[in-house]
Amino acid sequence: MNRSLLREFIEFLMVTKKWWLAPILMVLLILGVLILFGSASPLSPLIYGM
């Protein structure tokens, strides 16, 4: 039984009815991706210039 992390998280939200966690985690994920790609990519002047 190998479940993906996303599927397990969705099942957790359905069982515990803690839907307010989803937007918080999505924002944290987006910020993490921006920091990761913004620090070591040629696109960093475009990200920080906005």
C-alpha cells in the first residue's frame, strides 16, 4: 500500500474537516517555490524587480 502524500493529505482533510489548512499550505508551497527558483535562476531579476 503505497499512497501518495497528496492523496493522504486530502483524505486527512476530509476526515478531520480542517479545510482551513489547505490555503495555508498552498501559500507556503508557492512561497517556497519562489524562494527556491528566485535565488538560483536567471529569472531572479524578473521576480525581484516586480
